[in-house]
Amino acid sequence: MDTLDQSPPEGTPPPVALDFVEARVLGCLIEKEATTPDAYPLSLNALVNACNQKNNRAPVTELGEREVEGALDRLRGKRLVTAFSGANARAIKFKHRFGERFPVEPLAQAMLAELMLRGPQTTAGLRGNCERMAAVPDLAGCEVLLAHLGERAEPLVRKLPRQAGQKEARWVQLLTGEPSAEDVAGAAGAEGAREPLKVAVALTLPPEIEARVAALEAEVAGLKTELARLRKALGETG
């Protein structure tokens, strides 16, 4: 296959800091590799569908191709995703490189994917959700593995203090940074809701890019007006 990856040269990897969409995309790639290996790697369309599916997601999102493609570009820059195509490929496909950046065992990778896809979870909840992706030990074994992930030089998870109204403490992934108090409270509230929380994400461009786009749109509009004037003039003289 022909790789299309334009990642930076190898070296000491910088700390990973993912945004929400990047975490959703990366979590989906890890999940689909484990649950539907015959359909993996994923095309852009398949990945958009995976990001927006209503089961195994919290919150449920309404991402478009533009948002997912932007997240893929950023993940490639962070050496967490590779894009490639081959002679028999009808479209560019994407696969994750999580294991290269974070060499952890399959269950740990599955746990991190689930935390990216569903938000904070108890050990028992995480254990049940990971059964479809990897072999799972008993509850004590899962707790030990999670504790190990939190004690790394570059911690990947953290156990949150038990919140009011909760019987057990929950684990959160740190690939998107330390959770705020609002994030934790929101996750606790969403977990108990009957209807899944839905989030629509729109791509926001930097102000300087927005200004350039607006200028280009104005220039195109002016050219269209001038072209229409010239066509009218040619029609009158012809």
C-alpha cells in the first residue's frame, strides 16, 4: 500500500493534548480495529458514521466530514493516525498508531478508547464495556491495570473523587487534559439521563483565516459581477 502520511520526523514525541473531536476519532479507530477488523482501516465516510453512532457513545455527536477530516489532519501531525491508499483502494483510509506512541497492552488500549468514547466510568462499567474489544480479567485485575495507567511517568488516566449521588468513583482519561469540575459534573449528570446527550460540533477557524476567507469570497463576488457585465457587453456588440 502507498502511505500518504505526512507526519513529522521521528524523535522525542511531544506531550499529547487532544481536543474532543480528536479523541472521538482516535477512540473510534481503536474500537473498530478491535470490533470490526474486516472493515478496518476506515474510510472518511465510515469514520464519520462511527463518530456519530448512537450506541456506545456519550455524548452522541453530529460531526460532519469537515470536522472529522480536520481532526484526522491534526492526529496525523501528532503521529497518532496514518492515512494511506493502495492500488485496490477506492478511497483513502485511516488507521491509528496509538500503540506506537503509547505501548500498552490491548486491554489498556481498549479502556482508553472506551473512556474517550463514553467519558468517565466506574471500574465495573469500564470492564463491561471493554468485553467486546479485549479479554477482560476480574474487577480487581481491571483496577490494578487502571492504577498502573495512572502511575506512568506520563499518566493516561486518573481516578476522580466520588461525586455526590454516586456509589462509586469514576476513571477519566487524560489524553484531553485534566477534566474541569464542570466536565466531571456534566458527565455525572449525563450518565444518569434517560436520553443520551447530543452534541453538534462545528469547525471554528482562527480569526485571521476567517478574514482571508471573507476577502476571497468578496473578490469572487466582484469577479462574478465583472464577468456578468462583460457577457452583457459582448451580447450587445455581437
